[in-house]
Amino acid sequence: MGLYLLDYGAGNVQSIANSIKKLGHNFTWITHPTDFTKATALVFPGVGAFQTAIEHLSNRGLLEPLREYINSGKPYFGICIGMQILFQSSAESSSKGLGIIPCPIEAFDNTEKSVPHIGWNSADLLYHEQDKADSIDPSYYYFVHSYCAKYDILKYPAAAEWAYTVTQYGQELFISSVRQASIFGTQFHPEKSGTAGLVLLEKWLQNPSKDSSSSSRRLSPGATLQRKHHLTKRIVACMDVRANDEGDLVVTKGDQYDVREPATPTPGNLIAKTAGVVRNLGKPVALAARYYDLGADELCLLNITSFRHSPLQDQPMLAVVRAAAERVFVPLTVGGGIKDTVDPDGTKRSALEVAGAYFRAGADKVSIGSEAVYAVERLRINGKGDGTSAIETIAHVYGRQAVVVSVDPQRVYVDPEAYEGPYMDELVLGLPDGLEMERGKAWWYRCTVSGGREPRTVSVVELARGVEILGAGEILLNSIDRDGTGIGFDLALIGLVKKNVRIPVIASSGAGKAEHFIDVFEGVGVEAALAAGIFHRGEVGIKEVKSALRDKGISVRV
């Protein structure tokens, strides 16, 4: 089989390449319009914005050859944007799609749910029972998108004929995969859907020409799926990566961001102390592979020191991302240093360029920290984004779902009876039956930069609202006060942010036992929860957390 992969020039395509290699298949990249005539099967994986994809394909002379290839009847597999461009248009842009499926791509309604739709959800088959063995496996797959093809038989009857699976998110039903003749497409990402995704890819690679459209059935007009959506809660394993004193990259963790072991007395002198070594909790690639095997829904690699000043010259970290992406088949977020920088030789590097390097190495999302605070400070002055921030530039090219903002807030205690400052609406009062150290106190949350070392005059609510306006797709919400304490997530902080934004929130900092994950999912309804140290030290296991959640009726991926 002459299998070709199409890279339109933006987004992470390395993940699908790694998956195909993992399954033992060979492929060739499309590098020239004439390559389409050589292909006997084509995969178009896409993560990014609809308009960017169409523009890049057009500018490289690939759009019309792609259309001709698909119309030729040869096997085609489109993933995410690769599926969406089959439709006639998208609400995301003014660019037109290929128009093969007569239906527009529309935005999700975010009035009663978070958007983007990020996480593991079911893909429900439209099939005859006798054909089940030949169908897509109705498992949980990984979705990350803000726009979708609505499944509406009355409004879009022709598009409904293309639907192979549908998925429920909130009250909306959308087409999660299409199949007709030799064309197959998925809104979800099989290359990031663990074992289920690899199985699906292998089935297609073994028989890409199969036409299952004749075995499909459709829901009758006006019918709906009588169930709630199956979007699961995500458990994220985070690894703080930095160079130790020997220059090796290690996973580390510390209380309140102190990652060195306690200093020890020098021999013969009980007063003088030597600086403690960097705490080493394992090698990042090996640890990432371990967490993938244990069932982590996502992985996060945060480079906390070594490439802040010259990210594109930090080849060891790029190598870590590449190696990790070859071992894990769930989403991978990379953070630290995603900003405009200048190399030692004076070469300027934009945040977009830095993010692109990590996407090409295998990352699926990038995490932005301090730069987000500075961008919101400018937003406060100008009343709107200036288009130059890392959030805006990366979201414009790769889509908002590729941008995570990592927030490091810290409590500012005030007199509850005398305070008349600007954050009255954000003031939190310690509960009478809460932690003893919080009773009778009041505080608001101030954001920080530089890993929590420098406070800024931006509140956590102001930051959360601001980054959503600028184009962030998700918020990773840390807590300087709870980090490393093991007393549980700061539910007051998380609830405050959750009710002020429409994008997904990942809870972080403070988890010490499985019950804390139950508390944060039941108490404030976040989409995901992250932990680091307790997983690294084996104090709590990912399987233990998921088992506890299932026992409470909280949906998780098994």
C-alpha cells in the first residue's frame, strides 16, 4: 500500500506518524502536489484552525490536488481538521471547505457547558447489529475542538447520510465520524486515544477501502439519544522537568516550588551546610511511559528552568518531547518558556515559533504562564488584545484548543470587616467548619509570575476572564498556598474561577489522597484534575484515583 500522510504546515502531525510507526506500517509524507497521484491511501491529520488549514493548503498548491484525490475514490482518512474540511464551510472562518459533505461546521453552544470540548467521550455507532463486528469500536476517544458538524436530520438530511458515529456533549448531538465509500473521517483523535485509537487505526490500515455505508442506519427524524453525554473526567499526570547539577534532565517536585533536598551539615562542621541537590524523582520519558500504562488521561511536561532563555536551542528538552511522544498515545502538554525570546547570538524567536517547534516534536498543547499575566495587564490598559501575545498568535494558527494557560495565584489576606478594595466581589471567607487555619479569615487571590516568585496586581478572576478573551482554550489552575500540602485542592479558588469562565478548568495543587479528586469533581465540577508529587512518590496511584471516582458514580476512562 502506498500510504501517504499530508502535513498542511501547522499543528501536531508527529503523533499520527508515531502511531503508524508503532503499528508497524510505513508511509511517505506529501511534499509536492504530484505526490497525490502516487498515493493509494491518504491520511490527513489536522490540529488547528480551519482557516489556517485552508490557507496553507492553498498557498502550497495542495488544496485542489487533495480535492481531486478524494474525488478519485481512493481511500482517505481525515482526522479533526482533516474531517472538517470535507464540509462546505466553518463558522470559525470565512474560508470555504471542499464541500464534499453539504453541511456547515458550527460552533458549540457554551451556555451550559465548557467549550472547547476537551476530553474522552464516546462515539455512538449508527449500525445494524449484525454488522457490529465490522464497525468502529464504540469506545472512548479523545476530542479537542470548539466547532462541530451538528447531527440534525431535519436541517441537514444529506449530511446525516454521511454520519457513521454521533456523540453527545451537553444537549448537543454532533457527528463524530463520517464514512461513505472510500472516505473516512473522525472528529476525535485516534492517535491520542490510547489502545482504542490504535485499534481503530490498525483496522483502517488493514482495510482502508472498506465501504461500510450500506450497513449504516440513521436515527429517525426528530429522534434524540435519550442519555446524558459521556464526557469523562480527566486525570492528568504532571512532570516538572529541570536540569540537575550534572546537567541531566530529571523530573522533580517540591513544596511551594522548592525542588532541592534539604541542606545537610558538612563533615566536621555541624553549622555550615551544603546546598541540597535537585530532587530527582525519575527520568521524564520513562515516567511518562509509566503513567500512560497506568491509565493517565493526559500528560504534562513543564520545563521549570532550563529553556526559559533559549527554548529552541534546548535540544535535550526537545529530545525528551520527541521520545515521550513515541511512547505515549494520549495528549501531551509542554510548558515553560513559550514566549518571545532572543537567542544568545541575537536571533529573535517568537512564541509562535517556539510553540511550533514543540508541536512538531510531538506536543499537542502548550502551556503559557507568566506571559499570560503580562498580556492581561496590557488588555486591562487597552481594553482589547493587541494581537501580539503568545496566547493570541498561537491560538490564531493552531486553534484555541492548543493553548493552556497555567495560573499561579496566591492568597492576599485582608480584614473582612474593613476591606473596601477593588476585589470585594472576589473576596473569600473562611468557612466556620472549614480548615482551622482559615476560620474567621478573608482573602482574595493575586496572580504571580516567575513560578510564584513575583506578585502582580492582577486578580485570579481578572486573569481567567482575560485569557479567555485572548483565546486560551483551557486553564490549568495551581495554588501556591496549597502546593505540596496534601490537604486537598483549594475548592474556593477553583469554584471562583470555574463560575467566571466558559472554558475548561484543570484543578491542580494540594491533592494528597484519592478522596480529594472526588471533592473537586463533585464540589466544583471541573473537567480535569492534575497531580504530580503524590503520583511520583507512589503515595496515591492513578488506578486508585479512578477506582474511587467510579465508586462515586463519576465517569472516568478505564
